[in-house]
Amino acid sequence: MTVTATNTSGSTAPLDPAVLHEAVVDWFGEHARDLPWRRPEAGAWGVMVSEFMLQQTPVARVLPVYEQWLKRWPSPAALAVDAPGEAVRAWGRLGYPRRALRLHAAAVAIQERHAGVVPRRHEHLLALPGIGEYTAAAVASFAYGQRHAVLDTNVRRVFARAVSGTEFPPGATTAAERRIARQLLPEGDAAAARWAAATMELGALVCKASAPVCVGCPIAAACAWRLAGSPAYDGPPRRGQTYAGTDRQVRGRLLAVLRASAEPVAQAVLDGAWQEPVQRARALDGLVADGLVEPLEGGLYRLPGA
């Protein structure tokens, strides 16, 4: 089987998946980082926790929180019996704290539906709260060695450049990307799982969003984007990661106050976290609506169930 690589000039060239597999997997064998969720002792729960934490968050920030999390909650059952607010508290400054609530809800569902064991079947993973197409495929692949197309941002960028000849993938995963991923998927569960991890690592360490290290890329000679002269991205404007002064920052300040207190917090204390009252009220209302903050009588607030 071959896959057709198309560059921005419209010309095409066949790619032999077997050649790509060997080059990328061999590179991974030499350059893969020693990450705790890749070790056998991590188990399926450790893999799942890492996948929730790594969404839109770099490895360096995740590592200390991940290790503390698994010391406290080494299994879904351990997390499920604790209050969801404790998950939010332990999430610390990872950002996007709704992920903590979703991970807690997934742990509860695993305890109730699967006797506390992270399910092996892809459809059962996909049915858990907070788990979408990518996370279900990633857990099934990395925890259980199954054959699934795992398409995170890093993998999508590798395929966009190597196969489609574009600098960046579309904003949302497309049918064409899924088709390419399936065409490139090796036969055999173990080979496919290894390929998924290898392409993800290649995107993280070499085929980076900014300043890709093409001289160190094992498939540079076959990369459609590089062969086309590395044309600049000409799609819709890419969103920046602004934070200062946004509602996200205000929400973070308010949550920091609540995480630091073992007791409910008065409105006056929260008022001191951000001076501008309209934005502060909007952020607090949003936290309540998202289930991250629980209002109590007397103008008090706490993390949910904490």
C-alpha cells in the first residue's frame, strides 16, 4: 500500500508507509523521552491521567502534578470516593481546570460501570465522561497496545507536513486527516501502538509548531512540505495563547484563593483577588456555571463538595 503525498503546488508523489514506519520508529527507539506514563507500572489509569493533564499543557508542567496525583489517587476508585473539589484543588496551576472535574467524573463512571478498572474496549472508553475521540484512542493504544489512529496536535502536524505539504493542520480534525491516519497505520496492534507514540514524539521534539528541526527529522527526505520549499502557512489566522487580563486569568486567581483554603471563602476575600468588579463577577459566575465553584449561604464559596 502507498499513500499519496501532495504538496502546495499540486504535484503528488507516492509515500511507502513501511519506509516511514521504519524511519520514525527507529528514531523513536533512540530519542524517546523517559516519561512516567510510558513505563509499564503506570498502567491504564496512569495513562488516562496523563492524557487528561497533557491536553494543551506542556510535559514540564504536567510532571510534578502527575506524580503527586497518582500518589494520592493511585486508582480510579481512590479518586471516585473523594470530592470533585479535591480534584480541582490538586489540579493546581495546570490550567483548564474543568479537565479535573471530567477526570473525576470518569473515575466515578469507571468505578460504577467497570468495577474500578479502566476499560479496554474503545467504545467503553469513548462512553466515559470527558473522553473524546482522541483520548479514547490514546488510552486504548498506549495502555492496552491496540490498533487505533491517534491524532493529537503533534501527530496532525507531522502528517500535515509530511503528507499534505502544509505547515499546519486545519483548526479541527477533518475526514481527510482521519483517512491519512488510517492509511498510515501499521498492521498489527503492537506496531500500530508504537507508531502512534513515535509520531507523537516526533511532533513534540522535531516537527515542532515553531522552529521545526528538519535537519534531525528521520523522514525529511520524504516530507512533502520540505520538498516544496517549506511554504508559509496560508490558512485562517492561528489563535494566540493570550492570558494576561483575560477572564481565564481572573478565574485562575479566584480558584487559587479557593484552593488555598480548607474552609469556605467569603465574597469579600474573593473580591481581593481581582480589582475590576464586573469582570470578577463574570468570572465567578462562569466558575459556578461550570461546576468548579459551589456557592453557599451567607455569601460563602467553596470548591465543589470540598
